Amino acid sequence: MDIIISTLGVSGRITIYNNEIKSTRICVFECVNVMFSDGSWIQIGYEKNWEGNMELKCYYEYYIIPQQLLGPILNPFKSASAGEVPSFNIYRSGSLNNEWV
């Protein structure tokens, strides 16, 4: 069995700020992402918005064509704190580089 070691993806370190957009008290979607020519995309980062009770949260979101017909899927996965500088990564994995992590 051949194992492919190369990794395809993107990463970034994003300082988490408790920002406010002028007069809205919202900071939405600071992220790193991978976009594809067919319109599909995957992103990971942090957010602060009305739907999340104005809390800073790390999230990942994806929209994959043609499987996904109903729009993006947003998945908050942990709390975020102002001043943190986490590393966010999106990359291909698996023996055939055909899985996303």
C-alpha cells in the first residue's frame, strides 16, 4: 500500500479580538478558508454575533457542491477568549489525500 505524505491545505494564526463593528457590537467571521473553482468552500476561525449570544466562539463552516443543497453548515466548537492567538488549519489527509481535517 502506498501512503501519500504530502498535505494540501491552508493554515493561519489569528489573534482573537473582542471587536465591534460600528454601532452593532458584532464581529463576524475572522477565518482562514479554502475555496474551490466549483463554488465549494471550507473555513475555520472565530465569530461573535447575535445568534451566538454575542459570545466569542471558534467555528468551522463548509459548503460543498453538489452534495450540499441547503446552504452552509456552521459548527461552533469551543469558546474563544480575546487575546488568544490559536492556529487554525484546514488540510487534506488520509492515504489518498481525500479527507478534510
